[in-house]
Amino acid sequence: MAVAAVYLRQKNKRLDACYDYDIPENLAEGVVPGVRVVVGFGNGDRVLEGFVVAIKDHSHYGGALKSIRWVIDEVPVLTASQLVLCQWMRDYYCSLYYEALAFFVSPVPVEHRMLEGRVEEGYQAYTVTETVYHLTEAGRQGHTTGRHMNRVMDLLRFRDYTASEMREILGDIASSRRTLIQKGWVIARERCVDIEDIGVEKTMAPPEGLVGRAKACYLKYRAMETPEKPVFFCLKNKKSRFALYTKLIADCLKTGKQAVLLYPEVGLSLENQRDFYQFFGNRGAICHGRLKKQERYLLYEAVRGESIQVVMGSRAALFLPYRQLGLIIIDEEMDSSYYAASMPRFHTLRVAEEYARITGAQLVAGDALPSVQAYASVASRRWQFIGDLSMTAKPPMVVDMQAEIRQGNLDFISHPLEKALVENSASGKKSLLLLNRRGYASYTFCRDCGYIPKCEGCGVTLKYYQDGTLRCPYCGKTQVKSASCPRCGSRRYRTMGLGLDQAEAVLRKRYPHWRILKIDGGTVPDYEAYKAMNETLSKGEWDVVLGTRLLIKGFAFGSVDLAAALLMDNDMNFGDYTSGENAYQLYARFFSLSQGMALAQTYEPENETVAALASGNPQVFYRSELSYRKALGYPPAGHLAVFGVMAPDDRMARADALTLGKTLKEALGDQETQGYTLFEPTLAGRQPGSGEIKYKLLLKLRTLEHFQGMMRGIIQNGGIERLSARISIEIDPPVTI
């Protein structure tokens, strides 16, 4: 008797378990681990999709087994390693199995339709024809002075490209492409895309030779005594890191294995994409959120068929069906885009670490500075460290803004900063100014009754903008600021705090001859705007760039002689246990953009983050931060489980939060023996979009093993499903507020 262990596609945590189903003889060949099937469930024999995770020769269930009705997939949609990883994600992050599975399955959805009273499911077949551009022999011999035409010709020397691929890598080059076609140097031709066509070109250009620190890091890596350990490469220069990565990938491909290189979405620079294709030709592919459905489907199948050997992309690239994964590389490992916002709420580095353990692949992370988690892994010898942990730029000059006030300067520009800006402008040098706060002012405040306007739907404070409007930073809802307080009618209803728009307005008025650019979520809302801004910056027709934390996201600033933080205090005192780390990482990276002077304005010059930056020694920060987290039991010294309790009204959310807290406390047992601290529920405000009220419970833990077993018991006993509110669970989230 053949029995399939099946997870069901449903949303009840209490029902999220493996169910045994009989395998009919006529389906025996098709029912294997990793395929989706259709089954009946419950007394009503409700038709559900299921996922086969194992085949057994018997069942421990005492009753009669239902039979699998039919098989959806012709071949498994997950590899054996992915099956193990998916189960681990479900257990580690306390999610539904299908929530974890959603990150792995083919981008082409199962289609549902009713035929004669039953559900039919299947794939939509693709026959894709596309126009590609090919460099002719005349083009290979041709010479031109046109910069954009040369870039097109250089790209096409290695493979044919579609117009969208060329635009993705080179930007808007349609005019140059048309000129090359008129010359006969480039031709357009139609090709029918088949999965088998992807990756057929076996030749690839070898990566350029490594030099300097990248070469030293590579040689040290090759000489490692324990190569199975994860490795952190500390290299300040992004180009050097990319060159090192391509060399490691080339070595991996020579062994017949596949590799994946992960970047934050905005980190997939045009230059990196061009070089990636030049190095790896049709053996490489790029995976990001802007791929069309048919492109994602073809990529999925090409990776599964091993015609694609290396993928560069965002975190989604990690979940493609690699058959022989030999190398996982994660650049800028602490970037916020690596954290999943939906269940299971995972950090990509933690999942990659487990995936490397399952597959035996080498895990590599790289950045200018390690996260505190990565630093702790190196300190505990779980990871190996290669590189130089030091600040390449000069330490910033710290300006005490309280002292400026005592000297009569109430402006946001200190005397040292004004002097540096004026001198830079006079000598034609470039300056960067960072203020990590959008809008014209932080908020609007009534000095008589204390009223602060908030978004009715999201519950967050409205930001004031220069056009006189109040805008929600979550949903974007806008209203005009009234001259008097809506609550008490007072005329002392004014804006408070400094925002980026206000700083820009002051600078433009004070220095009208300066060429000032602004970089924030408004001027750079998407990837196309990012590319356009880089094009503008590369021309060098600017004096000052004023921006938020987006300034550190790989823009082409060129030579910069001043990097100044207008006000660091909000980032350092954000109210989360990671505030110090996030502020240090932001400002250390920002100050390193300057080849000349760095300047930090703050009202709290004695703050440990400021002191660490001023010391010029990152070790000062890491030692202090790890000591703080160890003393209070925060990750990586311990673990945090954060429960979100969301409901339409405050009464329901609070009641369920208190009930959940009581359930957790009873299940956890003795506090000292089990090593945990459970905090009382706190109001976390309204959820953006849904408008639901959210309460938050924080649970500190020494280890996760007891907690995970406890959560399985709570779920099986209905402790979650009995609550009216929606419940989210996060394990060691990067922020808790």
C-alpha cells in the first residue's frame, strides 16, 4: 500500500499538518514528493489542492484513507533540497506550509476552472516569439565615437538581447540602436523562445583579473583550512566585491555546480548587469521583480533544467529550483529588502545559511561593514572573516548643536558646516548632505491644546510639505493644513521639526546660484527614476545633493569632498533595540562617500554611536553593541519572538492580545527555568492600508527549541484559531516597532 503525506492549501493553522492519502494504482507513477495534487478533505469531502512531501508504505491513521483524485504537476515543482528547506521555514517561523511554499513554486499559477462539476487545474502553455538584436560582422569591425552606440555594441558582442533587456542594462538607448541598424551594424530578428534555447551558448568571457584587496581576499579564501564554513568578505569597494564574486562563481561553475548572487533590488546596477552578462553569457540570468510572467516562467524552467548555471538577482532568486547548488552569495546582507514582509517573515541570510547547510553549498556574504549578527557569527567562529574591518575615510568631525545654540546660532546649518559648504562651492567641489526625514517638517502641533493631526485610516502622524499640505507617509492621503487648530481654534498651530523639503528650500533661498539636487522617495520612487537620477549625477552638473538614506544606495556621485549629516539624533533614538546599529551603518557608509571632509551634526555628541563613528574604529562600535545586547538578551545574544494582534477595533485587539499573552505564559512554564521574558501587550497603532488596530507582544528567549515546540502545541490546541484577531509571528525581526 502506497501512502502520500500531503499538506493542504488552506488558511487554518490548526489544520496545517501532514495528512495521509491513498495513492491509486493509476496515479502511482505521478505521485512523488514535490508535486501538487487534488484531494478531498473532511466530512463534506471538500476539494482542495495539496502538496506531497513524502511517500510511505503504510499509515498510522486508524480510519479509512481517502484517495488522491489526480495529479496537477507532471514533474516535481520543488527539488529534494527545497522540500527540506520549505519544511524548515514553516517550522522555524511558525507559518503555514503553503505560506512557505509560495516562495518556491513556479511563477506560472495553477489555473482553476469548473468542468462538469469538478475542478480542473493545469498550466497555461507558452509559445513565445520575441525580437532580439544581433551584432553583425560589420558591426564587430566598426568604430564610432558615439558613447551610447559603443555601449550597445560592447553589450551585443557577447549575446543577442531584446529591447527590454538592453534598456534594463543600458538605460534609454533606442536612438543609438536605430542608428546602428541604419548603418547595418545591428539587425533585428525574430526568434521563438523555448526553454531549451536558454543557456545553450557554452562560451563565457573569463572575469577580469583581480587586483589589490580583492585579489588578497581571494587568495586567502582559497587557502582556507575549513572551506565549509560561511565566509564574510569585508570590502569597502562595490566594484572590488563584484569582481571577487565573479571569480568565485567562475570557480564554482567549473565544478559543474550552479551559483546564485543576491543583491538588494536597487543594488542591481546597470554596470553590474552588463558585466554579469559579459562574463557569463547565456549561462547567466537576472532575476528581479520587474520580470514579466512569461520571463519568470522561462527562467524557472531553465534553472530547473540546468541550462542556466548562475543567477544574479533579488531575494527571489534564492528560491529557484537549482539542481546542484554550489555557491550562495549575498551582497549588502543587512539591507532591509532581504526581510520578507509577509508570512513567513524571514531574513534571507538566515534562510540562506540553512539552505547552504542542507545542500552543502558555500555561503558567502559581503559588505563594507558586517551586521552585528554577522560580526557575532565571526566572533563565535561559526563564520570566517576575510578582509579589513576599518574605516577607509577620515572619521567625521562632530559638531555639538547645543553649543551652536549657546553661541546664538539657531539654524540647522552649523558654523563649521556653512564654512565647508561655501569653500567647496567656491572651488567647484561637490557636497552631500544627509537628513533622513522626508517632508517639510516632522509634524504639525498646536501649542495650546497639544493637537497633532493623524491619518484617520493609518493612525500615523501626517507630515507637512512645502505646498501647504499634510500627507500620510503610509497611504499618501493628503489634506490642506488649516491656519488654526481644528480642535481648539488656536492660531498657534505650527509646524515642528526639520524635514528634507524645508532644508532644501532654505538652501535654495540662501544660495540661489548653487545647483542643488534632492534624492528621496519622492524624487526616486522606482527603479526607472533611480536610473534617470544616476544619469543626471554622472554628468557632474551639480554642487550639492541633499537626500535621505537613499544616498548610500549606489548613486554615481563621482568625486565628493564633503559628506555632512545635518541631524543624526532621530536615527540614533528611533526607539528600537537595533537603532544604534542602523544609525551606525547608515552614517558610516554615508561618510565613506567623501574623499575629503566628513561632518556630523548632533545634539547628543556623547552618544555611543557618535563616539564610535568619531573614533574611526568599527571595533569600538561592535564591542559596545554586542555588550549591550548580551546584557539585555537581544539578538544575537538571544532571540525575539514578536506577535502582532490585529483587529478592526481597539477593544477586540486588546482583549485578544491579553488572551494570547496569558496562553503563552501558561505554555512557556517557569520563567527562570525556561529562560524567557514576556512583556505586556503594547499598542502599535493602526495598520497601513487595512486600518486595523495592532497590539504587539514581545517575547525574549534564550533559545528557540522550547518555543517552537510550545507553539506547535498552542496551534494544535486551537490557541490561535480561537482568537477573533489576526495573528502574525516574527522571529528575530530587524526592527520591532
